[in-house]
Amino acid sequence: MKLIIGLAFLVILASLASAFFFLMKDKSKSSRTVNALTVRIGMSIALFVLILISYSMGWIEATGIR
């Protein structure tokens, strides 16, 4: 499960980086920046839901820092 969460986090960061690149370099009125940010938001929501489902199914446990 740690591998899946880590990979999803890397995809989110890559999408954010590509959106920044398109924002800085793309001078046309294309929607590549918006598409990259949409992918980032979708992946972030999917990762959050995956973590919630994993916790409720018992695949991951809270460690609790005391």
C-alpha cells in the first residue's frame, strides 16, 4: 500500500510541475495548464478516497503519535 500511495503522490507532483511548465512557457490560449491541474485535483481526491477506504478495510493502521 505504501508503494501505491507513494506513486500516486509522485504523479500528483508531476502533474503540478507540468502545469507550472505550461503556465510559464505556453503563450497560446490552450487549456493544457487547466488540464494538468484538473488531473492533479482528480488524483488528489482519488488518493484521499483510497486512504479512507484502506483505513476502513484494515489495510493500513493509524500509528498515533503520543
